[in-house]
Amino acid sequence: MELSRLEPLSSTKWRRPPEGGMRVPAIIFGDEALVRAMDEKVLEQISNVARLPGIVGAAYAMPDAHWGYGFPIGGVAAFDPDEGGVVSAGGVGFDISCGVRTLLTGLKRGDIEPQKEALAGRLYETIPAGLGSTGKIRLDEIEMDRMLSGGARWAIERGWGRSEDLDRIEEGGAMPGARPEHVSHRARQRQMDEMGTLGSGNHYLEVQEIAAIHDGALGKAFGLVRGEMVISIHCGSRGLGHQIGTEFLREMAVAAPAAGITLPDRELACAPARSELGERYLGAMRAAINCAFANRQILTHLTRTVFREFFAEASLSLLFDVSHNTAKEEEHEVAGERRPLLVHRKGATRAFGARHEGLPDAFAATGQPVFIGGSMGTPSAIMVGPERRPEEAFASSCHGAGRAMSRHQALRLWHGRQVVDELRERGIIVKSPSLRGVAEEAPGAYKDSLAVVEAAHLAGLSRKVATLDPLLCIKG
């Protein structure tokens, strides 16, 4: 990206002033090297977001930002529904409520190493992964409605988890305002056999070692101990969320002119949040959030079942579960005034600091955990919401390293077997049904995860708590 088009506000914050129809500035987070390496399309896309009706504050791109559909992945924007603000299906993304939950094991690397091969094999056999993967759970229409309304609570009521898990899931595991009746028959069909499945692309289940603790007090509060192992599960609402996104993007694009909306890019299809179409989308999207909560809850149950076979003493307690493809109604300070806004986070995660009214009791004193994932062979991070008020970017942080190249480019540089073998030489086991998928997700296809984490920390988006190194990975 050409930096001459941006004003440096700090070493990790860059501004493009409003121009050419932009209603607010565009802000990009990242150090100079990260921003220079971003595709010019990121600036174009976030500037187009800044043109949408009802946007407030600024349109933001996180340090991991890269070219996406409409919004850049790593894009954040908030709209005032009472001032003509819109909801954009492209600003949420196709994998609605894709997110990460992390489990504590209390196990050391020395406990895992002798069992590593067998453990990886059992996890791979137990947790369906890959494109179009299906599980052993099949939902009829009645159970589909209950799942779309109940989220993780529905799953726990059916024996897939523990009631205490709900205290450590965003929204308590069930998103209010879900409207299952706005989820199409086709979306339901696609999800009927996909509960408890990992999916494909950048989704994973990873066993990781806590390699470093950067904040001792927060590490202790979160139950993190250097040298112990955690498990991170990254997936979303599978085929149901993708279908909802596809259908509403098409409908919003067609309906935009009648609503008086001129789209700077058709991929930014949107509708007034208070319109009939906007309300239908929000109801369906919230149902998809519940689908993702339920899916990650079932995957947690399956993971616990496998670990009990090897380590009877490991409880696998839940640290936290947070999504990164959502649009949520939240109150934020704008120009010194608290206002209800509809915050879109696409490839970005909520990052509430201590004493935020939206936090569960478990994190009221600390702020919520924020997870920034690596890619198979690269470190991940546990962060925490910032101390400053008001928070940057409507209390949002990046969610991963972010792609440095397209999947097609990655396929030209790597073969899946080569990636698997190279990682095994480093002591990292990767199991996947698709060697092509492994090549597309090669660690070298992503930005330096530690550089992204450091940029988020310095920018005040979230604060470093721990660094995690991968040991074994079940890859979609």
C-alpha cells in the first residue's frame, strides 16, 4: 500500500481523510511494514465502507486486514440505526459468527508428547473436518428451530457440555433477537447434518503450548501457566451461515436503489437497519450466531470425550468463546456521547476492557480474552481488552494473522505433503482431509502473526497476555 495517501497518527495508526463521498475517515492499524505490505484493495474497500449511510466515527481496518468481499477482512464499522444507518451482509461475511474458543487442560507438554500421535489420530477420527463434512447429529425442523434460538444452551441441555460453560461464552451462549423463521429452507438443509463439524478453509482445532506469559496477573486470572497446554477451536456456522449471507447479499443488492442507497461497490450490499429487510437479515444472522455457538459447543464435547480417553484427570475447562464475523447492537461513545450503534466486525473480534457492562461476571475485573490465531506452524496469542476509554475501533481487535497472499498464490508455492512433512520435522502434527487445503493454508501464506499481535498491542486494540505455540492441528 502506498503510504503517501495516508496521514500517520502514530507508529501503528494511519488515517485517510474523507474524500470522494466518504462520510467519515478511514483508519488503518499496523506498523509501517504491515501497512506497506497490505494490498491497495484494502484501502479502496475500507474507503468504500466509509461511504455507507449512517456510518459514525470512522471505518477501521485491523493490522491483519486483507482483501475480502465488500468489507476487507479485518474491517470494522459502526452505524447509527436511528440516523439511517445500515446493516450490511458483506460487513458480516459468509461464515457468520466464525469464532474461537480456548480450553484449558492443566496438562504439560511432557504429558502430551508420548501420546501425541495417538491423540492426533483420535481427534481426527472423532471430529469431522473438511469441505462438506457431516457429523453423526441430524436435526429435524423442530430441533433446528430450537438450536437456532438456543445456541450453546440448546447443546448443553442435550448433553454436549456443562452449564458452567455458558458463563464463558459471548452473549451467554445464546444471542438475543434470533429469528429462526427468517432462515431459509435451503440454509436449514445445508446445516441439517453439519452440527459438530469443523469445516474447511482456515478452520482448525489446535493443541498449543503456552510458550510465554506477558502479563503475570492476567495470566493467573485466566488460569494460564507457562508450559501448560491449551486447545483452541476455530469454526463458525458452516453451510447455514454461508447460505444466509449469499441470499441476503443478493436481496440487499436488488433492494438498495428503492431504499435510496447508492452502493460504491455491489459487494457492499446493505439495507437500512430499521427496514423490513434489515430486520429480517438481523434475525437470521442472530440465528446463525446461535448455530455457531452450538457448533463450537458440540466440538468442545467431542474434544473432551477424546481427551478423557488419554488423560482422565484433564477437565478441559472453557476459558472463553468469542466470535469475529458479526453485527451487534452495542452502546459506544462517539464525540463524547453514548449512542446505540450497530457494530460490524468482519474478521475482527470484540475486545471489551475491564468493567465493561457487556462482560460476563468472570471477566468484569480483567476485561475479556481476545484470541489471535496463527496458521498451523505459527504462534497464536491470548490478548485482553484494552484499558483505555473509549476503546479504539468500537472495542474491536484483530482475530488472526491475516493472509499475505491468495490461496491460488499459495498453491503455486507449496504442496500439501511438503507442508505436512516440514511441520512434522518441527514436532508439529497436522491432520487434514485435504492436502490442497493444507497448501492453501501454509504458514508462509499468512502475515507474521507475532508482528500482527505486537501491532495490536501497541495500537491499544488489545493487550498481550500469552503466546501459544502449536503442537498438533486438525485442519479443515
